[in-house]
Amino acid sequence: MAVVTIRQMLDSGVHFGHQTRRWNPKMKRFIFTERSGIYIIDLQQSLRYIDEAYAFVKQTVARGGNVLFVGTKKQAQEAIAEQADRVNQPYVNQRWLGGLLTNFQTVTGRLERMKELEQLDFEGGTSGFTKKELLLKKRELEKLQKSLGGIRHMTKTPSALWIVDTKKEHLAIDEAQKLGIPVIAILDTNCDPDEVTFPIPGNDDAIRSVALLTRVIADAVAEGLMERHQKPTEGDAAAEPLAEWEVELLNAEVKADEVEAAVVATESAVEAAIESAEGAAEVAEAAAEAIEEAAE
């Protein structure tokens, strides 16, 4: 079963590129045609690249890795946070912090500071700070939560990045390239495909397009998490224990399998009973005929 269909991509506007005057010649091979001054992206190619990206993300997560979702433009912020939270992955949907990947140790220190501030009692007055000090600390906390809230549980650099709008997120891509971290990204007709490890030609401006493609990547993560639990990891990355929501998802899947098996067993038993009843009827009929013949 396809992870997404061309019909879904058409309905979400994935095929719409930029105006013909705003394009990158390197994207020519991904363009199907031009209509009314706008490039139309070849969705057959998009579908093939989606399958490749999906397989990579699924395998990466199954082996114990994680994916950092990045999209700070308004059209992407909601989808990035929603889908990353759904599969328990880190995300950045506000301003990208320079050094988030290349200087992760410093970022870890800021995360610890945020968690420390979250322990303060800002309302009860038992913290031992003056009102002015508490106000300053609360503002600091709000600023940290806004910029770091999506990566609060990230304990190591990610195994891969999912990027919405490579031109806007060029800092994230630069850092990923320095560290050799694979990048999966939507490539609009004004983007440079050489910057991305796993490109997905598509519209990175429309909300529905961004939401659809981000959901597909999140689905790949979810499938990888389930496979990670079912088959122990072999390789460099050690598998992390499943989160509570993952365990619930797995248990629901197991119960569904048990119900299906019970239904199949019941249907088989009913069929056997019917066959047995039909056989008994035939025997009774034959016996009755034999008695009639004997009587004659």
C-alpha cells in the first residue's frame, strides 16, 4: 500500500512550484511543465522520492535513531509541532538557534537551565526571590520554552533532519552537513537539490502540502518505532526504550491481532459445524432409504 497517493498530493497542492522567474535551474529535472507562469512539479518523481525517504526514516528509527523536525515558517509551525509530538520526536518550529547541532553541549546547558527554572514556584511566594527577580526569571523561562521547548527531551544530536523550506532553514542544513547528518527535505522549484540527502520535490509554501508531507515522515517514524520494539537493534545505535504511548500503541495492535484470530477461529468452527450437520443429514437420509428398502 502506497504511503501517499498522487490524488492526495494533487488535493494538497504539492505540485505547485514557484513562478518561473523564481527558480533554481538545478530543479529542472523535477519540473513537469509550466502553467500561467508557474512551474508544475512532476508528482510521479515526488512519489518515488517519498518512498525512498520513507524507507530511510523507518530504517533509521528502527535502528535506534531519531529525527529532528525543523520548520520555522508560519505555514509549517503547526504541522511540525503536531506531527513531531505525535511520534515523540524533537522539533524546532521557532527561530533556529545557531550551534544547536554543532555546539550541542552548550544547548544542553540551556535545557538544564530551563528545567531548573520550571521547578520554581512563581505564584506561591516560597521561592525565596523578590517579585522583581521572579519576574525576570519567568521571562527567561518563557523565552527558553519558546526556543527550546520542542527539544527538551533531546539528549544527543539527531540521526536525521526533516526540513521544510531549505532556503529559510539554511543554518540548520549547514550544521547538519558539517556533522554528516542526513537531511530529508521538501524541495520547491527555487531550492538547491545538492544540499539535501533525500529530496522530496514539492510545494513548501502551502499549509496543506507541508502538513501532508510532514505527516508522511511522521508515519515513517511511527512504523520505525514499532519495528524497533518487535526486532532488537543490531548495529551501532542502541535502541532506546519505548515511550508509554508507544507501548499503548503496540498493545492495541496486539489486541487487534488477537481479536482477528478469534474471529477467524470462530468462523472456522462454524463452517466445520455446518459441514458436520450436512454430513449427519446425509447419513440420516441414507439410513432412512436403507430402512425403506429393507421393509419392502
